[in-house]
Amino acid sequence: MKNITAAVAVLAALTGSFTLNGCLFVRETEHRIKLNDGGGGEAWLRLVDIRSDGETDSAVTADLEDMLASFEVNVEEEFERRGRTLVAKKFVLQGDTLNAELQYTFAKL
């Protein structure tokens, strides 16, 4: 499968673009933002139901492994470039549903 950039706008905007073997889709995103008086604050982003368009188990596995590797290496750098500090990141598997949760702070929204 030809390498393409994931087409998830919120994920790309907040965590940077990922180059993957296939395409990953996020069914839903949840955002919580807490603003401080000075304009800074804290935010939580939850990506609900991350799925691959892979048609075989090996294609799905490759997509998810690429995403995990990119998530470990590139996310913090991308957040810093955008003036954010990543506080926590994790993946949560609930049954067959994969979710990601990111928490970050920012000096100005």
C-alpha cells in the first residue's frame, strides 16, 4: 500500500502529521479546555475509536505499529513547536476499540 498522510484533521492539527502504510480514522474526538486568567491553560484531547482501513490483519497491524512509533517519537516535538507542553499521553484499549488520550498545557490559546 502506498504511504499516505493520515487524513484526520484534528489529529494532524494537534499532534502533527503521521506517515502511515494505510489510513487511520478517528470516529470521534473529545476536547476539554481549562483557561486560566492569564490566557494559558490546560487541555485534554481524547481520540475515540481509532481504526485502520487495512484489509488484512497484517495491514492493520502495520498501520497501528507505525502510528504507535510516530506517537512515541514525534508528538512531543510537534506540541513544543506549537507552544504546548505535553503532560500525559496514553492509549486505552476497551474491548476492540482503541482510544488515545493526550493532556497538555499552553501559555496562550
